[in-house]
Amino acid sequence: MSKSKLTRRLFTFGALGAAGLTAACGNGVGGRGGAMIDARVDATLAEMYRLYPNTEQLAAKANGVLVMPLVTEAGLGLGGAYGRGALRVNDVTVDYYSVTKASGGLQIGAQQYAHVLFFMTEAALGEFRRSPGWAAGADLEYVISDRGDSVNAETTTVLAPVLAAVFGRAGLRLGATLEGTKYTRIIP
């Protein structure tokens, strides 16, 4: 085997290993199940409402809110992301979900962030809940801007059936986009 093929294989396996470790970390949820996820969801919502008060209006108007308190994303050539959260309808947890994402291309680094999806229509919520693995698309509307502002609920509720808030970023990886992110129902 040539040295260049060996180097490429090591690089590929190293990047896959980094993505696998990200997924395996479980974000501290571990065996404590639903109670730990719910506690993190409560803290994440409280922080989002404190930092971006207009998101509270969105949550009140939404048919359901999916909260992912901690998503860990890492990449070195190939990348991945993983996290766990809860879907709430009328402020009650109805299901738990994991979030996964795989990516390729020029990337290096790691970051952690929280995100919340607001299902503004009953149809969007129903589609999400019936799907065996719902994937976020490029048409997702973001309600928190790069400046840290949140958009007024009156403006955004007519624009898209699903709205997203990504916040609390920490790490050394540029950008947090939900495009290509897959959500799957879990039993914690």
C-alpha cells in the first residue's frame, strides 16, 4: 500500500472517529433519561426567553416547540453533530428526540449550541411527529439574527410553518446551520 493511500485512510478514519466520539458523548444525558432532558429543556427555554424576549411570543403562538439544549458539532474534513431534546406541546413534553448531522468538505473545529424549532402550524407539527426521521431543509426560517436580535412574532408567524432559533454558541467552528439536520424520536 502506498504512503499516500495510508495517509488518506488515516485522515478519513480520524475524521470519522471524531464524528463518532461527538455522537457517543451523549451530551451528558446518559442514563438519567427524560428527567435530565426535561431539566435541560427548562433551563434552555428560560435562557432563550431572557436573552431574546420576543421568542416567548413565538412559543405562545406555536403549536409545538422542539428544544435541543445542547448540540455538539465537530469536524475535521468530515464532521458530525449530536444532541438530545424534547418536543413540547402546550408546555408539556410529549416526545423526546435526538438530532444528528453529518457533513463533509472544508471544515475544522468544534462548537456547541442550543436550538429551538417553533412549529407554527398544526400541519407542520403533525408532519414532524409522523415522520420517522424529519430533516431540516434550507427553507428553514431563523428568528434570531447574527446581531443577537429576535424577530417579532407578528412578522414571522406568516412567513414559515417552522421557525428556528440557534443560540448559545461556544467553540471554534464558524456558523451553525440546521440544514441537513435529522431529528429522530427516542426513548430516553
